[in-house]
Amino acid sequence: MGLIPDDVIEAVRLRSDIVEVVSRHVQLKKKGKYFTGYCPFHKERSPSFTVTPDKQIFHCFGCNTGGNVFKFLMLIENVTFVEAVKMLAQRAGISLPANESPAEQERRQKLAQLRQINSLANDYFRNVFKNHGAAGRARSYLAERGLSQDTLENFQVGFTLPEWDSLLKFMEKQGYRPQTVAEAGLAVKNESGRYYDRFRERIIFPIWDVTGRVIGFGGRVVNNTATPKYLNSPETVLFSKGHLLYGLHLARRSIKEKGYVVIMEGYMDVVTAHRYGITNAVASLGTSLTREQGRLLINYSRNVVIAYDADAAGVAATLRGLELLQEIGCQVRVVNIPEGQDPDDFLRRHGRQGWEDLIEQAFSLIEYKLRQAVGNKPVRTVSEKLEVMRLVFPGVAGIKSEIEREESLKTISRFLSSSPEAVTAEFKRFQANSGKKWTNPDNIVKTKHNIIINKENKLNSREKAENGLLRLVLEDPSLVEIILKELGEEPFRNTSHKNIFKQFLIISREPFYQPAKIFNYLKDDEQPLLSQFLLHDIPGENRVQIMKDYLESIHRCNRQERREKLIKEIGDAEKSGDHDLYGYLWREYIILRGIAEAERIGDHDRLANLLHEYQQFLKTDTWKHPKEGSESAERRS
């Protein structure tokens, strides 16, 4: 960011009331200590956008967006952090230092230079496509595919000449060296140190950011026998394929109007879709939808239709995309494109009406998974039905809505010609055996005196306990010493938890603790997590007991992990013939197994005795394995 001192940034934040700033863009209603309204970042039927004036934060439960006043302005005005600070400073009448750090100045100039190179290259490619004889075959090819001049203009389609350095020569005339063109991803350096054009004799599709600025390019061969068929810009400081969606800046208005977005694989699919009036289509630029792309989508709609190719790679990508989109709270459907076709092929064969029919017949998430699990095989026997349930139940367990989960179980029962009661019973058995019983998003049960973390699998239990500890310490910084004493200097494993806690430790030591200040130092994907943590208060009289429950949950996870490691260590010791080590490790395992059994049956007296015994074992047993550097020796020494 620009060299704006932290104290000035904090002064701007304190002078910028978040309710007043948000009210310029959102109609808010006061409800108790909160203000609520319809989220400006996604379409919704009921208000899920909340502003908390006492903590100066906002959070949307619909699209999981949150932050402080700077973050809100960044999102609503599409500006950088520094620009948001400057805008609010001007409104608050606070003057900012004009100086900029040399590193920031250099970075800003470099970004501007690369954007200019991309813009010039785009103009060059478009000019070649329109006017050069060598592009005649490309123009004919696209015309044969039914793409109109308006569509080609809208997507700014271009062409590259077959020469090795035609773009480099053009850029040299504009004053840019080959090294700089290569930094923009448009040139490649060979082993002899010479540069050549990355894209040659290809139809060029510019790739934009969400604001419509060209940040990269995709190239398609005219001759289908050439390889690779598609070539994208490499990763640059401007272009990161996993963080953008092709055509989003053209589709976002239509997505809002239609209420859903269609995700396709490549730019040809999207260009053809828009040609046929499917203007809410975007592409993931490949077969793997990333979490960042998913989060980008939910700013516009949580209703998603996946329209990947009907080949094996497309099916695999669809299944991955289903899991990811479900995880971030999207309603997902899948179109059943005929085998061997992609959206481009289908639209050219069947037109817009055929596509609309396909959308009407789109499979729900569970229907698609069922069809993939079964394939073309008939499912008749009990064992076959149970096998299908085993494959699809994990997806059902991940559904957060009780109503949606119930409907999914009904779908399974219809598909397998089994009674809903039988399928529900099998699902409950699956939950009990897998430890993945669904609860509310925090997976905790609130009582009058404590919060009991529900039994989950090991990873979920730890993450839920970490969530709980962070909520507590953010609410009451005085608890931090107990947490550090119990869990050490790095109590959290989750990367986001670690960074939030790190910034909390710094901010909490200031004379006037302001948790909203922490947002200024977090990554974009960490800020909604913090706003969710800060949104609700935890009663003061319950905090110590709640903290003890969370700490015990983490200790329980640690003991389970240790038991699992011990099984391997015991086996290794037995194979090596090290009887002393074998006996030592076996003793530890027996104690830990006893603790787990006492917890399982609720024998509190035996549990207390075994926990005490284990603590004494760790403190008093000074045995060390004789081999230097062994894990056991280091752990005990």
C-alpha cells in the first residue's frame, strides 16, 4: 500500500462511521443493536446483510462477505485499500501524507506499464484480424462457426501472424524492450537468450479482469491438427488464471438479471453462448474451478449451472466444482450435455431453444452424483443400492440446509426405488459411523453454562475448537495467556486462524483495543472469517468454561493424532528389534487408548485418573531412544 502511516489510517477509520458509509449504498433498518439490509454484493430475497455499529464491522451471511469500513468501500466502489483510505479521509477532512514508498511507486509504475503493453497488444491483434490477409482463414473459420461481427467485436477477437517476432517488432516501435514484453507474458526467451512471440498464428481472445481491463490472452489454433490447441498467457503480476472468470465483466449484469450464472470451460464456449443470447455465461479457463473463482462468483449469484464438456475430464471437473461450490454455499445444477459435445457444439446444433430446454432439465447436485455413481449399470440388489448410497452420502452430509438435505434423501429413494424411511435410516447410520453428523455452521451446542463441541471427525473438531477459541480471545483479550500456556506460542494450525491471531496479538497490546483494526492487515479471504467471529457477543460469565471445553477438544485431537502415530512407531520398533523402544511406545499407547475408551463410555473417574497418569508419564519418563535425531528421542528429550 502507499506509505500512509498506521496512525493516520486508524484516525480515518475512527472518523468514518460504518453505518453512515454503508447507508449511502444500502437501505438499512435498525434491529436491536444491529442494522440489517439487502446485501449489495449478491442477489437475495431476504436481508442477510448485517452492520454492527459498536464493532464497526459488516457481514453478509448470504455470500460470506465481511470486513470493516475500508473493505466495504473497496468492494462497493471497486477500489484498492489505499484508494478507500483516501476517499474516506477526504470525506472526514483528514489530510494524508503525499509521499509514496520507492517500492510502491516502482510496483505501481510496473503494473501501469504491463497494462499498457496488454492494451497495445490487444489493439495490434484486433487490427491484424480485421485487415491482414493472413487472418483470412481465421475470419472464415469463425464465420463458419456462426459468430457474427457484433459478437467478434464485443469479445475483441484478434489474430497473430505466423512470424516469430511480429509482435516484438511492433512493441519495439512503441518503445518497449523484449524483456518487458516477456514480463507481460507475450514473449518467450529461448536457450540462446533470444526472444520470440508467445502467440503465433492463433485466434486471440483477450482476457479481462472484472473491471474490463485486459490482463492476459488466450490463443486458439486455426488448424485443429496443431498443438497445443489452446494456449493461455502464463502467470504474471497481472494475470492469475485461478483468480478470474473469462467474460465476467460482460456477463455480470445479465447474471444479476437472470438470477444465475453458467460456468463453462473455455472462451469459445462463452463467445458462442453470448452469440446465442446466453449472456450470463462465463468460463473458468480450464477444467478446474478454484475456490477463488467460486468466491468471485458469489458476489453476483449463488445459483450456479455447471456446463462443462461431456468428456471424462469434464465430468471429473464437474464433480470437483460441485464439491467446492456446495462448500461455499451455492445452489448448483448440472446441464446434461450429450456425450462428445461441449456447449459450443451443442448451441450450434440446437440453438438457444435447445439450450433453454437443457437448462430446464438440469440435474440437481445429488441427481448428477447419482448418475455418475451408477453409470449405465442397473441397480437392483440391496448391496448395489448400499454401494450407491455409500458414494453419494458424503455429498448429502455436506449440505447445510435441513430442507435441502431432506429433499436430497427423497431423490435418492426415488432413484433407487427404495422407501424414504429406509434411505434416511441408512444415512443416519452413515453419519454415526463416519462422525460427520451435520450441525449448525459453528457445530456447537449452546447451553446456559457452556458450549459443548459436538463429536466430529478429528479435523473438523480441531477447526471448530480453533474457531471458538478465536471468538473468545477476540471478545476478551485477557484470555490469551491461558490459551498460550495450554497450547504454546502457536496455538492454531489453520493458516487463516494463525494470521488472525498474529494480528490480534499486535492490536490487543495497544492501549485502546479496536478489533476492527485487525482487518487492515488480513488477506481478502480472511476478512469474512474475522467479521463472522466478531459479529456475536459471548456472555462474560460463560467464557472461562467455554474456553476450557474448546481447549479440551484440541487436547483430545492431539491425543488421537498421537495414537495414530504410535501405531506406526510401534510397528517400526518391532521390525527393528528395539525391544526397549517397543515397550516404551506400547505403554504410552495403552494409556492413550484407555483415555479414549473412558471418554467414549463416559467413565469420568477413570478418565481423570488416566489423564493424570499420562501427565506423569510425560513428565517423569526420561527414557530416550539411543539413536541420535530419532523422533521419539527429540520429542522426549
